[in-house]
Amino acid sequence: MTRVRLEIDSIQIHRPKERWHLYFVVMTEHPTDPDKMIVATLPTTPFKLTPRHENKYSFDGDGTQGAEGLKVFTKEMPDIRELNCHIYLRHSRRATRDLGAILADLKTGLGGDAIGLVENIVGTTTPWLVIAKSAVSLVGKTLEKIPDRDLGFVSAFERFGPEFELQTDIDRAKDFTGDASLVYSWSVE
């Protein structure tokens, strides 16, 4: 059975500030229920950028250890060979931040459209909040109410076309809607 994996490879912030406490909010399709989506925060705690990082961060390491990026999820290839994924970049205004509280805030903000938390759903131990697909447009609005800084959104939608037959790992680079850019990779296993 063919599986796809999404990893975040690197980010760059295009702002003069040089101290950041960053995390991602990721939303993708539920692996078994087409009427639902799942949302998670990554990594488990915000990662810190300081002036020595020069507003750039790579999850790949230096490349000598075979290190890979920040694993977002692994799931079965959909029959239609398309997968929708939204990635939000956020800056915590506090040095320490309980990212589980963000899922709780999302659950409260979405009300009846939030179904509950699950783990081990897409090849990670990260807790994922299951939501109704009809609530997708409400996620961004709900995140606006959380007192962290919004650095933008990017769609990591992918059609797994013939290029994946020749190359199993493809990097994509996109700009967030805010002042940041992202490199992520889709892999077919």
C-alpha cells in the first residue's frame, strides 16, 4: 500500500526582529472519514530563533547524519491522488507555551464542529483534533482569537502526479501569507 509523508524542512522569517518562539498549526484531511479534518500543533513545544539563526531555521540538520525534516504526518495515498493540507505559522508571545492549550482553544472556538482529540492517527504520537470539514473556514478565524502572533498561512495541497514516479521525494517552497517562507517535502513510500 502506497503511503505519503509530509515533512517541514525549513522556514525563514522576513522581518527585522530576531527573537521568535515559533510553532505550526497543521490541518489536513482525516485519513478514513471524508467529512472530517484533523488539526495539530507542531512541534510539541515552540522552537526558538535567536540572532545567531539569522531568522532561518532548518529541521534537516547539516545533512551529514541523514537527518530528515520535522515529520508532520504519514498516511495512505488517497484514491484520487490528491491531499489537502494547510499550515499556519505562529509566534508565541510567551517563552513557554502549552501547545495543547491551543487545541483546547480551537475546540472551544469551533464548538459543536470540534469532535475530539485522537492520537496515533497519521503515523505520529502527536494529538490531533478531529473537526467537521464544514468548520475549515472557521479555523483561521478561531486562531485569530488566540493571543499569539499570526505569521501567515500556506496551502500544501498536492496532486501526486507522474513526477512522483520518477522521484519519490519532492521539495516545495512557498511564501506564507505573512512575512515568512517555508520549504516542505512530500514523499511517496
